[in-house]
Amino acid sequence: MNPSASRRLVIAIDGPAGAGKSTIAKQVSRELGYTYVDTGAMYRAVGVLAREQGLALHDAARLGALAGGLRFAFPWRGEELGTEVDGRDLTAAVRAPNAGMDASTVSKVGAVRTALMEVQRRMAAEGGVVMEGRDIGTVVAPDAELKVFLTASARVRGNRRYKQMIERGQEADLEAVIADIQARDLQDTTREIAPLRPAEDAVVLDSSQLGVERVRTTILRLAAARLGPPVD
């Protein structure tokens, strides 16, 4: 697929934890030659660094100051995408099980969301980006040309997360992982600031029923339709 050289889209992929957003966003960004922006990893990084620095996860002033001073990069390392913050590799740290709940906690802090939103909007300003998270299409980039809300049942998502953890050599209990997914869903959908929900103009895809390849090709087809025919 060769997108028009004259215009590059902002593609927003939202959805709950474990729905496959990262996998799909990475594949779509590589296929289109776009920049991948993992907004979830940004919030995870804030949580990780706050813990390291002994900051309370409800301390709005200090958390906002921390988030506002961070520089993010998401470099490809072969087939894997890393997360770097201020030049430091936090790829493993932001994927640790407790980092997800901490991310959900700090994401409720308005000062953190404001700081990271500014970073994310600057990254999206030139187009040619695939951004995935919880509120890209509703808050961060409401004018994105293509919005996708990717979901799946809690059990399907829990099974996926469990397998990932086992493959990484982490100890895991399937039912506990599913329970954690459900707790995260409740926290994300009921928070006062930017609760998790599909944008009104989002295309909703249920990956419980669709395989990764089907989701990927569907999004690429939607992107092609948004771009229209190539401009000479």
C-alpha cells in the first residue's frame, strides 16, 4: 500500500487493555511508513518513574512536573519496538504487570494528562502517525482522519496477556490476570477525566472474532479510503 505523498493521516487506535492495540498499531505504522506513538507507554513510564522517585501517585503538582519534563522515543529494534525516556530504555519496566495499574492511576491526574497531551499533540501535528491509547480519538486527536476502537472480551484479553507473560518468563495466574483486566476496565471506563469510550465517528472492531491479520487489513483499507487516490 502506497499512501499519497501529499497527505499523511493521523490514525487513532483506542481500546481497553489487552485488545491488541499495540500489535495492530505497530503493524499498521510499519506498513504505511508512519511514526508509532505508544501513549499507554507514556503513562506507564510516568508511573514507573514516580515509583522510583518515591512520588505519591495522587500528587498532582509533582507528577505533572515530572511528566512535562520527559522526552519520549519509540525506536524500532529489529521487529521489536522499544520505549525510551530521556534516552533511558524503559521497555521492560513499562510492561511489568504493576505498571498497568499505576498507569491507570496516574492517568486520572489532570496535570499528567495535560502535560502528556501536549507532547502527543506535537507528535501528531505533522500527520503520518499511528497513535494508540485510551482517549486518542476522543481527546488527544479528535480531528484524526481515521479512528478505530479495538475491543475484545475480558477473557480473550486476559488469555492473551497471560500468554505474553508466560512467554516472557513471568509468573502468572490466568484467573488473576483476567481479574486484573476487569479491574482496569472498571477504572478506565468510570474515571472522571477522559473515560474510555469509542469516539462517535470511530470504527469499532472486536478482535475476539477477528484475527490480527483481518484487523490489520481492515485498518489499512480504511486508511486507503481516507487518503483517496494518490496525487501525482
